[in-house]
Amino acid sequence: MSSLSYLSSRGGAPPVTLSEAIRQGLAPDGGLYVPNRLPGADVAALAGLSTLPDVARIALGGFFEGDRLQPQLKQIAEAALDIDAPTTAVTGCENRLFALELFHGPTAAFKDFGARFLAESLERLEAGSPQPLTILVATSGDTGGAVAAAFHRRPWVRIVILYPKGLVSPRQEQQLTCWGENVISLRIDGTFDDCQRLVKEAFVDAALNRRHRFSSANSINIGRLLPQMVYYVASSLDVERRTGARPSYIIPAGNLGNAFAAVWARALGFPLGRIILAHNANRTVPDFLESASWRPRPSIATLASAMDVGNPSNMERIRALYPTLDSIREQLSAVSIDDATIRARIGEDFMHYGREWCPHTATAAEVYSRLSMEERRDHPWVLVATAHPAKFNEVVEPILGLTIEIPEALSRLLRLPRHFLDLPPTLEAVAAALE
């Protein structure tokens, strides 16, 4: 069998190695890197393994085969994935319902897993490089903070965070702007889609790219996407062992990186059942699956701000894996949840189950509540809890009527001073800030 290489989802760039795909972030034609074929995975080899680093070594091994990073995969995983990601039973529920808790990392959101793995990978690729790397990060709330935490004070890299003014929660903004040193925070007068557009424009500007050696830490970078598969693999195997059945997942969805990681894990043969995407009022994906018309649009500000994406990048990877609409519909379904319903679900599930959901997790919980009793009985369900509710205290606390305890790692960041620049949504303004 031929060795694995990585191709652009748009088909207009030469094949590269995994290391080159991670370093570049985005393909030269503006596409997203995908493997020329899905590697094999030895599901049986994971029997008895439970820690994320151990699972990563087996589940991701095929993607690293023949690459210069392959001998270091074990070290990368041990350094990056030493974070708890428990799949906990939702007590008080009449059926087999679980929550995959992805908010136990340093910035209390699921983005910590991918950001730390990417940082450790690039640390090894950039050793001895004469020119620092500049990583551009468009964020709708959680990505920027996780990337800043993972790359802060690493001397070979500069982090440039672009986030939409007034469209992230106060505590999210604190996490985006409290770093300084090698982290530059740019508050853009626009939406997340403007931030994402600016990053992509910078990448394809050859002169700007030569001056700054750009890479990406968004989920467009395959080095951030691959480790997100690991917690789905570990969770699905854990729930299958506990219940004897293959679990299905309801995933809060924005730019579709987290969701696509689950799709890949299932495609490799791991025991994930149905995958339902829980969107907020940004309906691009649900409308596409319903109407067959792909119509990106400006994003709408919602309570679940990290999912406010009107043109999800990772749809390119989904369409590369499943080229027809019918094949996508066989693999995924999607539901849109409005703000009033998010608020109601946060309150109801606290009363019924004693669970404090962030607004994003509440979209998944609402989708579960709409399943028929037959669907709930058929197999276990896992709600993907993407962020700690303390990051969205201004939304959650008035609904619950209590103060949510702040994780210590988050509390420390909230005490730091802020540093940011206000910019219009133009590439010229971003280029000037980079200089």
C-alpha cells in the first residue's frame, strides 16, 4: 500500500507529509488538508487502555506512519493529553445518558486538547528554525484562549488572535487578551466570519506569508483536528464496555472541527453510532442537509457564542470524505436551537439532573430532549459538554439563581491584565498590526 500523504480538499495543491500539513495549516489553494486515504486502526489493540495518551498512540498511529513525527507521537501525546475527559452518567435520567466532559483543561474548554497537541507537534518541527512562526487564530470564543495558553512563552512562535468585538463572553474575552509577550490579541470590528476571512486572506497573500511564515491553529489545521478524535475513541470504547452497546453522540457544532473529529473516529471503525450536530440559530448546516443548497451567510450572535459561525470551514472535509449529499445525510443530521430554548434547557436540566450546562452543551441537551423514547432506549447517548459553565456566568447564573464555582485554572487567568488592539475588518489593518 502506498504511503500516506495529505492533499488539499480543493484538489489544487501538491501532496505533502503530515508534518508539512501541520506546519502550513492551510493548503496553498485555500483548501484544508486531508489524507489521501484513511489509515487503518487496530481497535482490538486498545483493549484495556484508558488514558488519552495511550489511546492516541494507537488511534492516531496510522496518520503519523512514515512521518518525521512518528517516533515522537508517544511523547507528544503524553505532554499534550494529560487532561481528564471523563464520560459521566447523567443521574436521574431514565435512560442511558452520559456527558463527555471536555472542560477540565487549562482554559476550561474542549479546544485545550487540540491546541496543546498542536503546540507540542510544532515545538518538535520548529526546533532550530531561523525564522519564528506566526500562527493566526480566528476565534469565536474558546479557540484563541486555548491556543494562547498552549503556545504562551514558546520563543519560536508568535500567536496572533483575531476575535469579534462584542461577540464573545466577558470571561472569554479575558482569556483572549490576558497573555502579552508572544501573544497579540486583535479585536476586530466585525463577526467571527470576518476574522476567519482575514486569516484565510493573509494565508493566500504570498508576500505577507513570506514575511511572517504563517501557520494556523484553528481546526482548519489537521494537527489540531487529529487529537480531538482521541477523546471520542476513548469515550466510545468506555461507554461500550459499560453498557454493552455502541453510543451515539450529540455534538454542539460551529466550525465543525469537533464534529468532524467524531466522524473520522467512526470512519476508522471505532464504536460511535449516530452523530447529531446541535447548532444554535446559525442554520447553515441544518438548512444544507434539508434543502441541498449550501448557502453560507453572515453569522448571528447567540448565547452559544463559540458556535456563531455562518460559513463552517470543516464542511470542506466532510464533503471530501462524503462527496454526495445523500452520503452526508447517511452520516450526519443537524438541528438548530434558538436562544430562548437554550435558556429553558439550562434551567430544566439543572432541575431534573442537577447538571450545570454551558449554553453550547445546552444545545446538545435540547436535541436529546427531542428524541423519541424509542430512540433513547435503542442505545446509549452522549452529550458532548464542550465548555465549563463558569465561562458563561452572565448567561447561566441568572437562570440557575446561583453562583457557579470557577475552576482554579480559569480563576487565575481572570486576575491578569488585558492587552489588545482594536482594528477594522481589513487585511491592511491586520498586516499593519503584524509589522
